Amino acid sequence: MSSIDSHSHSAGLTLRRAALTTGLGYLLMPVTWAEFAIYPKLVIPGKIEQTVQNISTHPRFFALAILCYLVTLMFDVVIAWALYVLLAPVNRSVSLLTAWFRLVYVAIFSVGVLSLFTVFRLLTTPDYLAAFGSAQLNTQVRLLLGSFRSDWAVSLIVFGVHLILLGCLICNARYIPKILGVLLVIDGLGWIINGLQPYFYPNAHLGFLFITYFGELIFMLWLLIRGWKIPEPAASA
């Protein structure tokens, strides 16, 4: 048995299963629902009083958004593991490094989500309103919501590095189209450029970068449609 084949079996996951696990992980992530269907209806930019009122009136709706972010983070951990197995035959060390960058992204984003937990506690516990007063409570909520966004933005810079490494691995993999690797590298650069905007070029208009984010969507579709046809190392040997 070849070293690659033995590694694939020892990992407990074949390349095909790793590809499908990654694709399903992307597909089942509820972050899009939280970002576009829940969070914007509760958190109104520049209107903290209305935001506090919205969350206080619909605390379960806000809790559902938090749950969506948490489930997304769990899927990210699964995807990091599956991608490591999928690309270990290309370069095991770089594949491990790529997985670690995604896990660091998860850790930083988790800190941001903890800020949302604190917002939920502040606005659902009457004692806090009595202790802080409405003005100070609103300031605390605004700070925490801002921290959530800032932490997520920083984590996406790390995520961008993960995508660049992932793209480079795919470009060197014979069983995945190189164009997907190129798209993921472009996607990673887009996240890094966008994440650095507040610090180096705050007045730049970067709306066009949304085009680069389709790289992961195309990668997900390929994994779901073609991932089950990836040749296993033993079969290709």
C-alpha cells in the first residue's frame, strides 16, 4: 500500500467523502440567513435606540441569529478537517497549515460572537437597565455590536490567507480543476483587501470586490456535483 493510500485510510475519510463533506458543510451554513434575513432587521446602522428596541422586543429572533453564527462556526471546523484530508495528498504540511488558518479564523470570529451573547444578556436582564440607565446601556450595546463587526473583519483577513493557501494547493492537485484554485486565490485577496480597508484606505470604494467572493460558491458547487468522482489514490496508482 502506498504512503498516500495508507494516509487516506488512517484519516478515516476518503477523498470523495472529504469533498462531499466540504461541499455539504458550505451548503448547510446558516450564516447567510443570519446576515441577510435576521441581523439587518434588528440592528439598524446609526440608530442605536431603535436597535435596542428591536432586540428587546424580539430577543428570540436575536438569539436565533447568534445560533446561526455558532452553527456556521461548527461547520467551519468540519470543513477545515475535510479540506485537510482532501488536499493532504498534494502537500500534507501545507494542507495542515491551511486548516490551522481556518481554525484561527474560527477562534477570532468566536470572540466576536461572544459580544452578541453579552448584548443579549444586557437587553434581556432588567437589572442591567436599572444599573446602567438607558443612555449608558445603549452605549454598551453599540460598543459590543461594533466589536462584533470589527472582530469578524479581522478574522476575515486570516480567512483570506486560508483561501490563498487553499487555492495554491488546488492549483497543484491533479484531481481538482486548477481554475478553482485561481478563483479561491482571488477570493482570498478580496477578503484581505476588504478587511484592511478601515486601517489603510478608509475612503476607498471597494463594492466591486463582491465579485471575488463567488469563488467559494463555485468551489462548493463543484464539490457537490463532481466531488464524488474524484479518483482515490489507490485507484489512480
